[in-house]
Amino acid sequence: MTAKYKIIDDTRDVDGFKVYRIQALRDIGDVLAGELGGYVASGNSLSQDGEAWVYADSVIMGNAQVTHN
């Protein structure tokens, strides 16, 4: 499996929790490699499989997970 995104050194504080911006490593549906995404609490927040993506200023935090397509 090839990673589809990486967590970059761009953080935001949301309700007292630190979240991290993601960047696409390869094309994912309508997202192009290199494009910045939204914010995740950790690498467990967004699956490396499938076509799921977190866009723009969206935030995935707590125990929430985005998976599949």
C-alpha cells in the first residue's frame, strides 16, 4: 500500500485539542498530489486506503475516523 497523505508541520488548536494538516502524496480522486487537505487529530483519523479525503479547513478529531471512499 502506498501512503496517500502525510501529516505536515501545520497545526491548529480546536477546542483545546491540537490537530494537524494533511498533504496528499498522490492523486486521490479530485485531489492532486501535493494539495493540502484539512486537519486530523492523528494518523488514525484518516485511512491511507480508499479515496476518502479531508478537505480545506475540515477537522477530524477525537475518536472520529474517515475511511473507504
